[in-house]
Amino acid sequence: MLLGLSPIAQAATWGSGVVLPPAPTFVSATPYVTGTSDATTWTPFTGLDMSDCAMAIVVIAKDGTGNGEITVAAGSTAGWTAFGTTQTSTAAVASRLFYRLAPTSSETLVIDWGSGSETQQGSCIMVRLNGADTISSAGVATGSSIDANPPSRNSGTVRNYLWLAGAAWDAIITPSAGPSTYDNFTVQAASGANGASCAIATKSIDASQTEDPGAFTSDTEQWVAWTIPVYKA
């Protein structure tokens, strides 16, 4: 037996017999929301000390789809990266992920809602993790119904993952619960009817490859939902 590791964690090894790194650990989740006036950019945080974590992930919700992608704007601390090539949208809400490795003691994020000219409102949740340096390809789903439902996701490789379930809704939605076996449920409702809401929850699973989080408990609205496997390479 390898001391300090559970039997399940010991099972998650490379073919060479080298034990995989443990699943990342959750540090904190901080919600942010715009005001009720539309603008072309939004700065959810500036000069923020984030040196207590190895990775930060920001799940963003934008009202409407507009004419452009959600992007990192000038004025952001270097190193913030948009995950994936495009945002995912319904007819009324869009969502995208940004992440940052090795955040510093003074972090600023400026969000461009679309092509430097689109004016919108929105919200986001910034999740801090330790023991993480890689996001595997995320699964994403959209719908217009109760209970936004992050999709089942096959990461392609057995690892010790922290799974992040996230969702974005049009308008003011305050889900009452995250997926039933998940922890660290965090919500940010829109500040007004012309905004967008979001929520996240996390679960660490050793020796996992496929995960289906289950649904958030939420009222009927258009939504985008994510299933995101995070690990240390």
C-alpha cells in the first residue's frame, strides 16, 4: 500500500505504475454581478490578491447573444485565457470560461461583452483551486426548461479529477440547489431582468473518467450548463 493515499486513489496510476497526482482542492468561490446599466466592458475585480491558489476559473454569464464573443479585454492582468474557441449560447443567454494559472497578489479581469461594441449585463463566479494546472475538454449543453442540466462528460483518461459543474441563465434565476452529490454550491443571480445569472458546484472523484453531475434545481428559463474536469498533469 502507498501511504497517504486511499485505495481508490492508488488505483489511478499510469501504465508505468507511477501514482497520479491527487485531485485538485477547492479553495473558494466568489460571485460578482454587474449593475443594471448596459456597458461594453465589465471589470468584476481589480487588484485582487489571488496568490492563495494555483488556478482560477471564471464562469461567465451574459444576457443575450449579441454580435460578438465574450473575450478578455485590455487592462486585464496578463495570463487570463478564454477556454475554448467560442462562447456557447441560447437565444437569450451566453456563457464562457476564463482561467488563470498561478495567479498573483494583484489580479484584474476586464471582460469585453462582444467586439468592443456590444453592450450587455451579466454575472460571473470565480473559483480558486489548488493542486490544479489543466482543464480537460469541457462538456456543454443548452436548454429552455426547469433544472439546468450539465451533460455527462467523458474526459478520455482516468485521473483524479475535481469536477466543476456550472450553469448560466437568462434574467434573474436563483437555483435552490446544485447537483445532489456536489459540494461548494455558489450562486449569483442577475441584478435585474436584463441581466444573467450563474451557479457552480464541485466534486472530487479519484480514478474517474466519466461524470454526469445531475441537474441544478432551478426555475424555467433558457440556460447553458458545463461539466468541467480539472486535474494536475
